[in-house]
Amino acid sequence: MSSRALLDMIRQCAVDARVKESGDVEARAHAFIAMLSGSLEQYDAIGAEVVFSLLQPAAGGAK
């Protein structure tokens, strides 16, 4: 996956999360992480788990 494709994927996940969870910042963060992890899983399952585990604590601290 090229860096450009990765950036486009991140942007699309951010847009989709904003649409899905427009009223709740924490829910939006969790939706973004789940969407990004799911999208990355198509390319690299281990990488997707690493991203999910790194971002999950950050989203939990957004309270």
C-alpha cells in the first residue's frame, strides 16, 4: 500500500466516522478506530491489530 493510499484511507475513515457519529466525540473516535482497523485488515491483519491497540487507549482518554 502506498503512503498516498493510506492517507486516503485515513481521510475516508474520518469522514465516515464523522457522518456515523456526528453528535458524540468519543463515539466518533471509536468508530474511526474500528473503521480504520477494518480497512487496514484487508492489507495486513497484524498491522491492523497494532494500529487498533495503539489508538484504542487514546480514544478512551478523550473523556
